[in-house]
Amino acid sequence: MQSSRPVVSIYSAAAAVLIVLGLTEARAETNAATFVAHQVATQTFEADLRQVFHWSFPRRHVESIGHICYRAPELLSIAFTNPAPELVLVRGSDLYIKRSKKALAAHKLVVHDGKPAQNVQFLLSFFQNGCTNFEALFNASAIQNDETLTVTLLPKHPGRMFPLRTLKSVIGWPSMDVRSMRIGLIWDGYITYEFTNPRRNQPLDMAVFEVPNQ
């Protein structure tokens, strides 16, 4: 998942929107390329995080508060503190989940026919290169205003991506800071990640990526 190749789908979508807004094609391509370079150049990222998980059947709605840390190329830590302690840790192809009063759970992150096995892989890929690891699976569109660029990815073959329906990312423009990511699921379910107080390419304590004791 360490691709540094050109961001084809999101690059094209961003450039197309900029052209519609009246910018020249050369200017649009420059701005889109800047976004690509920004993502590739992200070595560390951390922010306060609000996650919302909504599922319709059976009904479940959970809002969690925590902190997220990313270190290139494939370390990701999400530490929730409210409503209950929980750690989600990605180290390369290994996923660890530690919930309060439960044993550490370990999983392998795999990709089947281009589709990731875990939603957290989309989040990791966003920081790596804007989810373009999986660009062959989606059609991309983008809407820009004065402050944000919203990129929406729709599966080319919805049945293949079940239960995922959409991926929508909101990016600050022209600052290119990540604002939020929404994973749309079937039956109006969704997972949202909202980021505040971001710090990019600043030193991180590597202890946040250590696997907890059983």
C-alpha cells in the first residue's frame, strides 16, 4: 500500500472541477498535482478525532472521541477515550484492536480482487495517497468551493463492494488539510471520521504505535 504513482481518478476529478470554475487547464493540473504531492509528502499526521458509527438494522449509533496518529508509510493508531477506551492499531499488514476488558484481537489486512478486507484500510490509504490504491474500483467526482474540495468515490460495481456504497472526503482548499472522511454503507449506515487540530509532518512519539500487552 505504498504507492507513489500518479493519482489518476482523484487528480482528474479535481482538475475537471477547477476547469469548470474557470481556471485554465494548466492551472487546474498544477493545483491537482499540488494535492497529489501534498499527500505523498505526508510523513506524519495527528489530530483529534470524532468517529460516528451508524447502523440501521439492528439499530446502532455510537459516537466516539479520540486521537489519530499516522506515520508513513503504513503505521496508523486510533486511540479512543470516550465513551470507552479502545485502540485500533495498524502496523503494515497487521491490524490490532484492544477494547476495554477484552483480549487483544489480531487480524491480517488483505485485499481480495482489489477490495480491502477492513474499512480502516481506506482510512490508511487516504493518508498515504488519497485512497488511490483502490482507484480502479471507483468512479470519482469532485465539488469545490472557496474553502474545501469534496471528493466522492462511487463503486463501479456496487455488488462487489458490498456493504460499502460511497467514500466521501472533505479536504481544505488550498491548505489541503484533511477535514473529514465518510464511508457510506448499505441501509443508510455510515462511518464518519472528523478531524480537528491537525498537525502534519511534526515529530510523533513512536510509543503510540506499539502493540499493547494482552
